[in-house]
Amino acid sequence: MIKNSIFCVAVALSMTACTSTDLIEEGLESGAAIGFSTNITRALANDNFNKFMVYGGYTPKDVSDYHTVFSGVEVSKDADKWTYEGASKYWVKDAAYKFYAYSCENVALTKGTPEFATTGPDAGTFKITDFVCNKDHQHDLIYAESGAITGKETGNTAVSFSFKHLLSRVKASFKSGFDPDFTIEISEVELHNVYDKADFSSKSGGWSNQTRTIEYNLADSKWTMVPLNIGGTDNVIQAAKPADGDTEAVAAKELTTQAGYVLPMTYASNNVTLRFKISVKQGADVIKTDYVQGNIQPTWAIATSYTYNITVNGSAAGVEKIEFSVDASNGIEDWTETPGTDFNIGS
């Protein structure tokens, strides 16, 4: 049986967008230069987060359309200061600004198209279309937005970003339900038939239009897949050994995979498969090698981490224990009585 445990992460992730609209070069007299500062969540430490992409623009006073100021501009960390590429941009007094930023593990998105809207009902928002999250694109994505900011003639402060996660994160944890004399090797842990393509919108704050880039076909072994990789070289689980005479107890060996990233989604049916390979051994003897799988119906939320706890036992592994029974009344067959035999002593 597969059970799942849910652990909420107090962060949220996302990404940004840009447009090809006109880029306004404000003069120095417009105000102080625009700068950025960040607040990093615990999931992305300061020592490994050093670059993000920024988008955004402003509407002059009493104007609805946006002028683009930043369109996918790279912002890098130098010591404790964040600086962006290209010429400095300057605040315009009384203009209404909005900024967005993302980092795909310090690089720009390659599996999705960000777009910052400058006109129409979505002006000042952003979206990402056709974002792909599959076996070939496994990255932690973080996102931030500034909210509305009004430019001032003087006294403008750096734009502050608090980055959050946008995807869901999944792990699998394994322990042995066999006797301690057995060891089980775990490998090829995978999620099959997941939605791996979707759109994100800042307007709704969520994902939509989830699809699969590969149609599930069991006969041809075709499906979407997200790997749950095993770190290191030790992939063995084993039940705990109790103390026996002079032999000390041995703790159980359990295993937890590395995280895989998936699109947040509430599935309508249990058509997502968690599959893995096992090799059951007793000493040097291989008892069973096979693939084991179970179907799940996920409800994966933004910025949430999930661990599926799996106990591998004989039933799950598809092996049967050797057992004994006694086929007789009351457990022991009755004695067979034979006719008496005369035994004469003497004459």
C-alpha cells in the first residue's frame, strides 16, 4: 500500500514574463536609479542563489497602458549588492510601477515563454505559456513580484523581492517489511503519466491548461515521466535486527529519494503511477527482481512538498513466503492399529 504524507513549505515559487514593447530610456533628471534587493526563502540559500531575471514597467499618471522598463534583464549578486545589466533605469515621478522576477536555478527559462502584458485587461500582469516540467527539465523555480509602487522625485528605495516557489516537490521514502535476513535494492523510482505542460498567470496566481506532452500508451511504453533519483551509491533497505545474545541490535536501513519537481494539479482520477524496481535478496541469493507500481490520485499544490511512504513486503514484491502446515486430524494422524500377534514364551 502506498501512503502519502504532506509537508507544507512556507514558500511559493514562480516565474516571469516579458513583452517586445518599447523600452523607455528615462533621463537622469527623472529621479534616482532603480535598484533591487531580495529576501531569500530557506529553500534557496544565499550561497547558491546569485542571479534572477526581472520584468516590469510603469504607467504614467492617468494612463492605462504600460511602458516596459525591464524585459528579461539579468540581475546578478555582487557581494551583498544586486546589479542589473545595461544602462541604469530611473524612477519617473507619480508613475505607477510593477515589477516581476524569477530564477530557474540562476538561469533564464528555456522551457516556457514569459510575457509581460502592457495593454488590455491584463496590462501590468504577466504569464508564462507552455512551461514544461518533465524528466528533461527538473529545476526549482522561484518567483517574486513587487506589487504596486509609485515613483517619487526623491526618496525612492530599492525594489524589494521576496522569492517563493511555484512548483510542487515530490519524494518517495522506502522501508523493508521483510524479515531482517533479507535486503532489498531500490532503483528506477519514477512518476508516470503526470501533467507536464501548463500556463501560469499572475492574475489568477495559479496554473491552468495542464496537458501531457506524451499520450499514455502502455503497450508501447510511452508516458510522461518525472524521476525521483536516489542520491549516492547505497540503494539498499533492510529491516532492523533485534539484539540476540551477544549480538547487538542493528538499526533499520531506509531510503528517501531526492526531490522531483511536478506541476501543481488536482487530478480527477488515480491515473498517475509511482513505479520502482526491486531486487530482493537473502544473503547472496536473488529471490525476486521486478518492477512494482501503484496508482495515486495526486492533489499537488504550489509550494508544497510531498513524501510517499512505501513499505516493501512480500505481497508488494510479488513473492510468497515458504510456509508449512500439518494435514491431519488434530494436527497428528491417529495410530494405525493392527491385529494382535501371538507371542509365545516357552512351550
